[in-house]
Amino acid sequence: MELKLPGNAYVNKFIAKSKFYERATLSTKLQNEFIKKIQKITWKYKLADETIGIFKTENVTEIQIFEIELKEQIIPQNVLKVIDKSISYPILYIFTYKDIFAYGITLKENSNAQNYYFS
């Protein structure tokens, strides 16, 4: 799923699931959830002043867009909480499973994820 955003915002960088294990002490159960439910995580875009010229605000300095390829058609919210704790910026998620996709986002307050909203 490609969004039509300026080329400067395009990152398209694979993120190893182990990067999240390194930043947070995860239980074996949560590590297994990463492994069993997530196929691949890709940092697709960075929306920031330096990439697309949108000025930051007091609450939002930039927005990351991650594409998460799922192994099953269930969005693993426990995994999202780990990702959101590791990255302080708001993240717009694009979830893909075969030919199906959905979006998800959370509002963050002091880098803590609050409620998730899904399409």
C-alpha cells in the first residue's frame, strides 16, 4: 500500500522486530506474539518539517508511518503498545494481510499511547 506523499518523506526502511526487544524488556509471551503475528515492519514515511515542510506543533513534532505485514487478520494491540513505547512520535500504522489493509493510529500524551483507532 503506497501513499501519495512527497518523495522527501519516503523512508522505506525495514525494522527488525528484535530492535523492539532490545529497547524493552519483554516477556517470552510478548516476544512470541511479535513472532507469531507480525511478518514484517517497514518504516514507510516520516512526516516532518525537514521532509515535507509542515511545521511542528507543541504536541506533534513529526509523524511516522509504519507498514506492518500481519501473519493473520488480527491486529495485535499488545505489540503496538511495545512499538509505541519505543518511538516517541505518533505513528500511523498501515496493516496489511494478503490483499486486505487497514489503518490504525493512537494519540500519545508524554510518549504514552492512549486509545487506538482503526479503520
